Amino acid sequence: MTDKATISNALRSAYWGKVRARLRRRWQERTGGQERGVHPLLLALGASAALLLFYNIRLWQTVWQVWPGRSLEDYAFLGSLGFVLGALFFILLQLAALPRIMKPVFAALFLLAAATSWFTSSYGAMFDQTMIANIVETDGGEAGDLLSLPFLLHMLLLGVLPAALIFRVPLRWPGWRRELFLRAGSLVTCLVLIGFSGAFFFQDYALLIRNNRYLRHMINPTSPIYYSAKYFTEGERGSAGSGEIRRLAKTVRRGSGAGENGKPLLFVVVVGETARAADFSLNGYERETNPELAALGVVSFRNAYSCGTSTAESLPCMFSAAGRETYDRAAAMGSENVLDILKRADVDVLWVENNSGCKGVCARIETEQLDTKTYPGICTQAGCPDEVLVKALERRVRMLRRDTVIVLHQMGSHGPAYYKRYPAGFRIFAPVCGTVNLQSCSSDEIRNTYDNSIRYTDHVLAGMIGVLETHRADADTALLYASDHGESLGEMGLYLHGLPYAFSPDVQRHIPFLLWVSKGYAGRFKIDSEALSRRARLPATHDAIFHTILGALNVETELYDPALDLFAAGAAEEKSAPQPGGHGA
């Protein structure tokens, strides 16, 4: 009996094994030779839904805030907006739903979307072309300041984990005829859905987009992808240091006052970083953040506005002949700036760098990078305190023999690590925010930490003026300070800077702008201090820097506009002053 049962079981097992093998072969023939798995379009649909719901939270929060109505029709419109974005995501993801490339592309998209969602939700950042330029042109120190444990956990949960799951999902690729039919059907369905939504809610979409154009910069991950492609394809990287540049000034020569009195001229331009006018006591701020400068006769232009809201945008614009309204970054990279014109006028020009680079402005002039090699006793691997700029200025002034312009580029108040921007002795306002994760700090802690960095900038600028005063017998000197842009400290839920200029808050554009003139320089060029103070009450912009530098060295060229020279305009303040570009936009 036992032998019969064994034989029967063996025959039954062999029979069903053949049946299963036959069925498996038929399945593989119908599915293109693949084991059972998920259809690529189903994975693309799931990925679209995930991107829409979990990686665009900041977008939905903003839409909810700016859309006024709460009727049933309003809810239907907002729902249609979700369907439209989801359909667009699905259409785009289908383009990458191809054998061999689908999983790597989808995984990369989720990693990018995770990083983008962190910065949009945490800091209110928008990923337009300028933001891409900031990312590409930043250095390791700045990038490191943005890393934190919450960021890494966010990337692990919303980036690495979904990417790993994507690689684990088995895919089933049907025959090309069936696949073509399915993709055509899904495309038509998406287009019909978008068309019906547009037809039923045309006025609502027009109102939302017309009044809130910045929303397109918040769509994740299409916005960073689109503007990255635009940045690299349109030559935004520039090639300031290579090839021929376009000469803008046809004639360049020195006017009277240059090289006279047996003394060289020294004009110092200090490029501040992330300083906002609202936190300068020179501009009426209730906290005493500028006690040292207040005692030095500095003239503050209280109504000054920047050319951009980021270093990559503002810095080249500050030194270009174009005003903010006509400025084009790619064109500026291929053209001479005011420092190039100074060289043509036989003026010595030096750029001293304590930030993440000059963004192409100093490509053709002498540049000194401050680091542990140049100042080993002061600088560390983490960077240099801004006081090192005072020492660099002192060393250069002692070597001064000819008319010179020195540009000093500060680290200033660069965030989010405001607590790293000043030494312990300048911890004036407390408690402070000792982390880059600003959302974990109170508004008072953030403001205290930021104001400490401004107090330190006050000390550094006063030190520079002290150096110039000490050497007043050796040179006639003047100093101009202007921040490249401002900063958001949590107002309206926004942090840091870099929003598109037209939609940026006032605090990201309203900047400190200061002038200091030695007695020797004022007497040499007959500068009326009272007239200059009256001019300081009128609006000013970064547009004035180009012309003020030329005027300070008495460089004559057809590009020079005396109406924009703050020294010249100080004696003729009754003339109409330039309005701050984009102010109130």
C-alpha cells in the first residue's frame, strides 16, 4: 500500500508540475517573457500621486492661503487643480517609463523632490533660475550649513526609502502593441481631464495664475528640473574668465583730481552679505546694532534697494553698467564691468574674498582668497571671521603706492547658520538660535542671533574705517558699504532669501547702504557733507554703485551718469533721484 501511495503521489506531483510549467510558459509568452509584476504605467500613476500629495505641501499651503473662497465651487476648483497637476505629472513620468531607465530616473526624481520639498517647506524657497545659479555656484561651506539632522531624516524618509522601494518593485512589460494602446489611452484620458477642468474653471485658473505667478516656481519637481535645464542651456554659468569680453566703454580716461596732492586715492567697496536695512539702528531700528558706526560720521541711505534677492543675481549686477531693469546675467558675464573699466583707466584693483566667490565679477583682476593659507592664525577649515578683512585691508594699505580700489566681500550674516557669523564676544542679544534648523527656534531667538551678526558687521566696518583713518596721511580715502540682498527671518513663514524679485517681500530687497568719506577725500573733491546727507534721504539702488565708483576715482567715460553718482548727486540733490527698482511690486 505504501509503495502504491508513493507512486500515486509522485505521478500527481509530476502532472501538476507539468501543468504549472505550461501555465508559466503561456504567461511569459503573453507578458513578454517577464515574471508577474506591476505594469509601468501603474507605477507611474502611483509615483504621480505621491509627488502630488507628499512633495508639494508648500504649494498646497500657499494655494489655500491665496485662494479667497470656501464655497462648494471653490473646493471643486481646488480639487480640479490637484487632478490637473497629477495628470501633468503622469504624462511627464510616462516619458521616462521605458525599460532600463525607468527605475533609475524615478529614484532620482524622488531624491530631487525630497530635497526640494525640504527647502520649500522649511524656508519658503522657490526654485527659479536664480535659485539654480545659487545652488550651482555655492561652495562646500555654504552647502554644509544647510545640512542638519532633520534634513537627513527627511531625505531618508522621503528620498532614499521611496527610491529603494522603486528598485524593489518588479515590472511587467507587455508587448509593444498593447503598450502603445494603453499609453495612448492614458494620454487621451489625461488631456480630456485637463481640458474639462480648464473649461469648467477657466476664470478661476486665470485669476489664480494671473495674481500669483510665483506659484509655478513652487511645483515640485518640475520647477527645479525646468530651471536647471534653462540655466545650463542658456549659458547662465557664464565664462567670465575665458575668451574675449565685450567692451562697453568706448573711451576711458582720468579726470582732474586723480593723482594730485602727492597722495594716492583709495576707494574701498565692502560687499555685505544678507544684511537687511530693517535691522540697522542707523536706519531707525530700536536695537543698538550700529553703535560703532554711529560715532564715525557714516552716511546711511535708508531707502536703498538691491538689484536682486540672491548673491548670484545681485553681485554681477552691482558692478555692471546695466541697471536692474535692463540687467541680464549672461550678457553681464560676457561684458566688462566697472572693475575692468578701472583697470583700463590705470587704477589698481583688488578683490579680497571671504565668501563663496565673486560670481565672475573679479575674473580679470587680482584676487585674494582668505583662508588658512593666507591667515593661518585666524582662519580655520570652517572659514574666516570677517575681522580678517580688516587685517587684509591694513596690509594692502601699507603697500599702497597708486590710486586703488579694493573690494572686500564679506561672509556677513549668511544664513541659516547665523550663530556662526560672529565670535562669542558679540553674543549681545540672547537667547540665540544655535542650529541651522530655524523652524525649531522661536522668532525671538532667530532675531537675536541675526542681530548679533549685524552687530559684528558694525564692528568690522568700524575697524576698516579705523584703518583708513590711521593712514590718512598716506592716502585720501572713502568707503562704500552695500549688502547684496536682504533676508527673511520667518515673516509670512519665509526664511533666508532668493525669492523671485517681483514677488519677494520688502525685507529681501531693502538693504543697508552706507558711505564714509575721509576729510582729505572730501576736501580734494569738494564734497558737501550736508548735501550728501540730504541726498541720503532720497531713494537709492544698486544701480548707483557703478557710477559712484567711477566718480570716486574721477574716471571719465560715456557710460558714467552723474545723476547716479551719489557723490555728485549729493551736491545736486534737487535732481530727480532714481526710484528703487521693483519696490512695492
